[in-house]
Amino acid sequence: MLQETYATEIERLLSRYADRRSAVLPLLYIAQDHYGPLKPAVIQEVADILHLPYTNVFEVVGFYTLFYDQPFGRWMVQVCDDVPCCYLGAEALISALKQKLNLVENQTSADNMFTLQRVKCLAACDRAPVVQANLSYIYDVTARYADALISMLREMADSNEALSVSGRLAEDFEPDGAGGFRRIERLLAPYQAPTNGTAAGQPQAGEATATEQVAPAVAAESKEEAAEAIATESPVEPSPDRTPASAHPAPEQAEERSAVPPVPAQQEPPQATTAEETPPATSNQTEEGKH
């Protein structure tokens, strides 16, 4: 029973949350490390500890990919095949592991030691190709390290070292330069505890904020100077009538356009007169015609 084996850890876990349901994820990780696959009886036990309906916990198990309801090996080996890792040899590494372990993807080895998965980005692109084994990061793993990787994981399992497929005991590893791997310290973002009654993340008295540290020179000027600087740097000024700025020509263009003389309106050609509009002949023209 989980409550008997992990009584102290579960009590400490439940004390973190005002609502017990908030502890469902970490409690499922404990159950998975203890029992293995999250079968219905295991899900029911977790639900009873949290005073939740069975379906509430079952839905969580079905949603998250790091919860397994099928048997898996002592090592869940996940190889990233996203673009950076793929370019640097992830496919060759996957092929080498499949051959050496005599399995295919999403399958467990005959000795129940390894389950191999192909996954997407593991958020360590600068150390590609990257492998996670029980969520421990192993960096710069090319195909030539396949044997060394398998040997290291076997030795850790055979030495009765505690393993956690849920990542509760995760570490980081990198090549040691001699064909094997070495543990390295996991670097986390530095944190400085608040002092002088200030809240976490808030600047202390006399400490410049991030905005003040990186503010441009304009921030130190007066409001009028800042407005003038913005107007000078801006390629266009906002239009009073709210029409797009591109619709208003620059002053130089407007002057050039006004200097061009207007094109005269096209005149229609004179129309030929018809017979009805021909003036009648005079008497003199008639007499000349007779002669």
C-alpha cells in the first residue's frame, strides 16, 4: 500500500496543497515508480487517497504521455528525433539501439530492462542528439555511444541503484571523452531569497528594475524631449483624419505635384455640317452658275 510505504512523502505532498486533487500528478508518479503500469487497482488506490472519483484520476492517466498503463522496462529510453537532433545523428542512434537491443520502437526488450521510444523536442537542442533515460538527460549521444549508453544503464540497474521511470531521481550525463559518460551537475536558474520584507521577484530598496537597467537614453529625458525624439525617428506622422499614413504624400512630393501645370481639357474636334445646315445660295451665286 502506498500510504504505508510512502507515508511521510505522501503527507508532505498533501500538505503543499489546499485542495487534495492538486496532488494527483505527483502521487501518480509515486504509484508508477512503486507498481509499474497504472492498472485500474492502482488508479483506484490513488483516488481513495485523494478522496476523488475513480474517473477523475483515470482521465489524468489517459491524458499525460508520461503515465503508462502498459508494461515497460526498468529504463524508459526516449530518443529525440526533432530537427537539430535529426541533423546530428538521431536516426543513426535509434537504428543502433534497435539493433543492439533487438527490439522496435515502443517495445520492451526481452529482459524487461529497456523500452525504446521516439519522441519530439526534449528542450536541449544545444546538446543534440539528446536522450532521456527515466527522464535523466544524456547529452551528445551519437550512434558510436550506443554500446556505452546501454552498458551504463545496465550497470546502474544491476547495482540496485534506485530507479524512477517518473523522473523523481533524474540526473544529467555527458560523454567523458574516454568513450563513456559522466554525471554532471544540473544547472538551474539562480534564485535569491527576498529580504527586507520584499516579495519574491520584486526589486529591493535601491535596486534598479530590469526596465530601468535596459531603458533607452530617451527614458532619461523630459517628456517633451522624448516626444520630439519619437517624432524625429518616426518615418511618418499619424494622420489627424485617421486615414492610413501611406495615403498622405510627403511634403516634398506634394510641392512637386503642385508645380506641374494642369493638363488642359481635351477639346472635341469640330463636327462636319450636314446638308440641312448648309446656308442657301445667294442670287449672285445663282447667276454666276448660269454663266
